[in-house]
Amino acid sequence: MNPRVTSWHDYVSKRARSYKRDFLLFVPCAKSKPYPRPTKSFFYNWLWKFLERNDLRDKVFLCTVSEPFALFPETDYIRMPNYELSPLVLKNDPPLLEDYVESLAKPIANFVSRNAGNHKRFLAYVRPDSTHARFLERANQLLGKTVVELAVQQEDIDCVRREHPRMWHLDWMIFLQDVLKNKIA
């Protein structure tokens, strides 16, 4: 693995910290970086506005799940390099995906373990069929218990896709918004 990536994994595993907030929310990476406002990312613009509009900003600490860097705590968003590793590369190469799941789950589990006292709950706001969900599920296995809760299940996304096959992405964000309000508010 690239030395820059392994160095970041070491930082996440041993030194990265989260602020004390009720919730730590894992969110997916996005192609447009960086994520602090103002950002070119549609998802992150929506997320920042959603948290502020619902008075949740002081309750939620964000962590972005990322290939190949494992995660970026929001305190490190400004340090995030502009990179792109498409999850499709991993999904199309099962042995590579399994290697990434193992490699990225370890720093995530270490980060969660070290920062557990800062949060009442760890939620994952990622699609259940994503590589991000795989990394977080494996991190839970390494921790020996379910610490990171997936906010939605595969049945949820399947239902949204059936109801709105052409526009399901927009409905998915609305659905996730409702789920997030219920879990955090």
C-alpha cells in the first residue's frame, strides 16, 4: 500500500480524535473534495445544511469513510487530499475488495475504540450495499460487538428502488433524512 495511505492509517489508529458530541456519524466519501463549507460536493452541502437547519450541528461529529484512507474525522477535512478511488474498482475485484475491507476496518476499529467515550452512539449514514458499509461491519467484528449502527438496512434501499426506479437517488436522500431525524433528534 502507498506510504501516504499507511501513514494516514497509523494516524487514524493512534492519534486522530473526535470532539465530544452525542453522536458520531459516519458518512460516505464524495467525489468532490474538500468537504468543509463551501464545498463543490452536493451531498456535503446538503449534509451541512441539514444539520444546521435541524439544530443538530452541536450533537453530531462527522467522519467520512474513505477508500483508501479508511476515514477522515471532520477535524481533518482540511487536510484531506484530492483523490479518487472508485468503489467500482473494488466491487469488480473481489480479492482486492476483501483486502481493502481488512486493511481499512482496522484503523476504523481503532479510532472507534479510542473515541468511544466521546459519543453516546455511533451511526453510519451509508448505503447498506456499499463498500463503506462493509468496512464498518468488519470494524464491528474486530471490536467484538456492534458499536457502529447502520442507520438503514438493505430492505430500505430495495423498497425505495421499487417505488421510484428512475429517481430513487433523490428519494433515498429524503428517506435518509427522515431516518437521521428519527435516530438523532
